[in-house]
Amino acid sequence: MRAVVLERPGAAVTVESLELDAPRAGEVLVRMEASGVCHSDLHVRDGDWVRPGPIVLGHEGAGVVEALGPGVEGLRVGDRVVLSWYYPCGRCRACRQRSEWLCTGSQSIHHVGVDGTPRVHRTDGTPVMSYLSIGTMAERMVVPAAAAIPIPAGVAPEAAALIGCCVTTGVGAVLKTAGVPAGAAVAVYGLGGVGLSVVMGAVVAGASTIVAIDRIGAKLDLARELGATHTVLATDATATTTAVRGATGGRGPDFAFEAIGLAATIEQAVEVLPPGGTAVLVGLTPFGVRASFEVFPFVDGSRRILGSNYGAAVAAVDFPRYAELHLAGRLPIDRLVQRRISIDEIEDAFAAMRRGEHARQVIVFAEG
């Protein structure tokens, strides 16, 4: 199978023909239909997050089950599945408490199969890791069965792939991490796939005011189409904060979501809060980044900061739920897909992402 391989952090990726082992106990073989190009992949490619190489990139994908390893239950050959980039071990304390996004026993962070060894290798026998154990930028991949979540029929592959990361991360941050109530005022800093998913989640939650903030006008337009009630073209921090407060009646948003992962916008999300407000940090920064805020008004105003990892996802429950919301017309995930590419166009896609172009780019794989 052909796959996108990163040899070392900071190097250009290559598309290679690799060999793939058969699924072992607790694993399935998936023929990939689509893989999103996420900013996390760019962090790894550019060396912001150092990962072992060689490694097959991609962690936002959907496909069809082609084979089952020994002992796999609940999946059948032919099932269409969305892949979770943080599959649960099912045994640790977090998993037993149904907080699977906090699992401490997953092999995902080691980028290997269920038994701790890789399933991909080069023709000379060199082992190749699979990013977060699913390596979705490949024509086929062996993945943990617990990472393969069946979804309802009728969801297009490109939309299904996005449920695997940006949609669950953004929508879940609103509905699960923050528990935004109907009538709340919400601000969203950064309108990539995750930020726009926060906007869609705020619509589902019934927020009365949704302020979308970005430096690119086309993304503001899309946010409006997805349900934002106000938009702010980001300039300097003071002007942006003033504009966001103005859009919320001068008070500031009840919930400010930061979906970029920049110290400057994290600090703005805290600064803009009214007393009792909550900043929800969704975007992931490069390693080592720190942000700061003035402590007295933060404590005096009983403000809060929440970290939101993967939208507090319990994938087996949430993926089908978001798919059903999409089919019902309440989560227009397909609107996020602004560019469809082949696997050979991945470096160009990364370059476009650095320029801030497109809500989401998706690799579409040919059937067969």
C-alpha cells in the first residue's frame, strides 16, 4: 500500500509503497476512503511535536473494514468506520469511569499496534510507525479494533473522516467539556476545522450569540454560513478584544473558545471574559509554549479556564451521535471540506495550511 511517510521531524514527507502485516488479536484491516489533513499532522511534519520516524502520518480518517484479527467482536467485514486517534485500553481507571479521553493505557501515544509492535514496514524490513496507531494517510492500515467505530450509512467519506478529529474536538468542547447552556454568549478564536466545529457545536447547544474571530475574511464568511451571529476580523489584541466585547453587548462572552494554539490568542480568550466567564482551551500549542494572565481579576471575577482534549470523546458513543446530527442537517460537516486532494499532493496541502488557507483539506483515496 502507498502511504505518506515522515522520515524525521522537519523533513519533507514522501509517498512510499510499504508492506502491511495482517491484523493480529484485537485489530482490524481498514481500507481508507478519506483522511483529513489536520494541523496536528503539520506540527509533527514541521517538528513542533517530535515523533519517532519513519512514521506514517494521519490521524483523521474513515474507511471500510476488510479483515478482522482474532478475537474481534462487534465489527464485521464491510463495516464503514471512523477511526479514533486515541483508542481506549478499556482497563485503566479513566476507562472504567468512561473518561476514555484520559486513558492511561492506550498504545496510541506509542504509534504501534495493540501488542506494542508496528504493523508497517519497508520492503527491506525497516519498521515504520503509524501515527497514533492509525496512520490514516495510507491506502490501507491495520488499526486497533477499539479505534474503529461503525457509523450510520449515508455519511460521505470526507465528512466521516472529520468526525474522527476536528468535529469531535470542536463540537465536544462545546457540548461535553464546557456544557454550554442554551442562551449563552460564545466567542471562538480561530476558524480552522476545529474552530468552525466549535461554531457548529454552539449552534446545536442553542447559544444566543456566537462571535467568530479570525484574520482571514473568507473563514469569517463561512462561520456566518454555519451559524455565527457576529464576526470579528482579528487585528491587534486590544482592538479584537474591544470588538468581541461589543458584539456581546459590552459584557464579554460567557464562554471563549481558543482553537488555534497560540499564546497570544489564549491570553485574549482569558482577557475577554466577564465575571463568571469560562475560557476553553482547545487548540494545541507547540511544546514548551507558555501563556499568562493577570491573576487578581481572574480570581476576583471567579473566572475559569478549562482544557479540552478531544472534546471529552467517548468515541463509541459520540462518533455515531455526531454522524446522526450530520444526517439530520444539524451538523453540516461537509461544508468544512474546501479542498479534496490525492495522497501525492500532501506537501502542497501542508504549505496551504501554513498560509491559513482552507477550513479542511481531505485526501480522498481511490477505491480498490
